[in-house]
Amino acid sequence: MRIGLDRNQRGSEMSSRPRRRIWAENLPARVLKDPATLRLLQRFDLEPIVAIPPEREDGDTLEALGRLSGAGIRVGLWPLLSDAEGYWPSHANAASFERRVTQVLAFAERGGVAPRTLAVDLEPRLPITRALLDGPRVRILASELARSISPEAEELRLRASHAFSGVRRVLRARSIESLAAIWPVQLLDLRTKTPILGGLLGTPVRTGEWDVLCPMLYSSMIHAVAPRVADRLTRWAYRSIARSRQLGAISVSLGLVGTGKLGDEAVLEHPELLLRDVQSARAAGVQDLALFSLEGVLGDDEPERWLRVFS
């Protein structure tokens, strides 16, 4: 019988010791299950969070998850939707995501894999994210704001809240840790009763809803999107995290080492930049870090040089 910890106990346990996770979004299953990959994860005590969009729910992925689990490596699952459904979960597709979580958990169970973590990657729908990062940002944000205050939007929020509550109930019943990845601007919402920015993005979060909140402080992207104020924004983010740590467990996602879904994201040029990010997170009191991504690290001629500074 598995006896789970309640949310407060999990948060206390996780904040008291260093923890290192690593995202794996586009890594082929054959590489994930390769003995060299397993040895690297073991050596640096890394917990992979493995992306599972619908097209990757196959025998190869299941075998890779089984090998990770069989090697004693703690496994995280990262359910994703199809591109047509928006890829990342948000208000717009929360009901579909609730079904997707059930499918992914059943998929892992068929292989005898008991995940430690399930990541809920709360980001605006794929087309909105592309538009926000590529511009024109003001017009897009104004349009989304107008849409967010309509009666239809309120009904959508209520249905989405019900769906995400269903996800949390399923995970807690199975003693699976929930990790909600959020955009860093949503740190502004953590101390407010109403998550205004999250509501605008369609990805509101409140403290206490998820076991771990994980702002994505990808310094390479912050410098690419806002080069003039990147350092100031990053310092503000870590100050906000330091002030919010008593509200619940917080992880921080760092990088980028390798591109993700968009395919053209700015990446860190050398490990010294990652080391600076790790030091900033530690100075803010964060012991739980996640690195994006495993495929980026493995694509380097010397993957250990990134993991040495990350660990």
C-alpha cells in the first residue's frame, strides 16, 4: 500500500533538501532509455519530467519510462495536448486536459510505472503564445483582455476551474505530486485574491492549489524578449520568489539549454550563464530546480559541463 503525504507535508519535505529535475520535451524514446542516459541521470540524481503528447503515447515511450523506473530513477510525467487543442493546458482546453491526464496515467500504469510527479504546464494556447512572443504584443493583450471580461469567459473559467480541480483530486488520490509551471509574470498574482494576469493569460493559479509552483525563469528568453530590462526583471522575479516561499513549495525552471516547442527560442551560450541562474535561485532560498532540457544537454559534446553547474 502507498501511503501519501498531505500537501503541507510534501511541501515541507521538498523545501528542506536540494532537488533537481530536468524537462524532456523532444527527446526520442530510444535516447531516453539508452544506458548512457540512465547513467547520467543517476550520476547527477536528476528526475526527468517526460513530455507525453498524444502521438508519443506508444510502446517505445512506455519502454523508456519502464527502464527509468527500473533503474531507480524518479519519473515525472508531462501530459500535453495535440497542437489543434492548444498543446498546453489553459482555460480554453481544461476539460480536454483533464481527460488527457487520465489517459497518461493509465498509459503509465500499463507499464507498471508509478510517477512521482505530474507536470501541469500552464501556458496560453500555442497560437497565443507564439503571437505574444513574436508581437504585436499590445494589440494581442488588449484583445485577450476584452475577451477575458465577457460573460462567456466567466462561464469558461468556471468550467476550467472544475476540470483542474478534478485533475488535482485524481493526483492526490494517487499520492502523485502536482507541479504547475507558470509564466514568471504570474508571480504578481501570488499575493492577490484574484489572479489578474493569470486570468488574462487563461492560466490562473492560486497559492495552495498545486503542490509545487514552478515559474519558468528562462534567462535566455527573458534577455531575448526584453533585453534592456532583463536583469532588472530577473532580480524582481527572485525577490518575489523569496517573499512568496512561505506561501507554498516553489521550484524554479532554468535554461534554456536547447529549444522547445516553438523551435526558435533563444538558448544559453555556455554553462557559466546557467551557473549564475542557479546561484540566483539558491540566494532566493529555492532548493528545487528544474532544467530545460535533457535533449539540449545531451546534444552537447560534453553534457556533464551543464549538469555540474546545475547540480
